[in-house]
Amino acid sequence: MSVLTQEYNDLLKRFYKATDYLDDNSIPLRERERWIPEYLKIARRLNEIVTEIRKSGRKLTNKQIMEGI
């Protein structure tokens, strides 16, 4: 497994945990809102990694993008 693939899979786990956290209405909105910049940073990096992998000639399925490479 490449370094990029490992980073992607680790970030994807964080992304889904963050999504669950941000969607949790039992946590006050102000508390959730303060984590939005970090959430966006994770999402941007996931996108960058997918772009890098595709530029290298590797094709990724939607399943791989959503569930891990």
C-alpha cells in the first residue's frame, strides 16, 4: 500500500467520524461549527489525493473513493 493510499484511508475514516460529529444534534451547534474548518481541510486533502492518484494513471471506482482504496 502506498503512502498516499494509507493517508487517504486514514483521512477517510476521520472524514466520516467528523461527518457524524457535525450531524449530531445532541452537540451544541456552536461547538460543532468550530470544527467545520478542520472538516473542510480533510475534505480538500482527500480530493487532492484522488487527483494525484488519477494523474498517476490509476483509475478509482466510486466505491473505492467512498469506502477506501
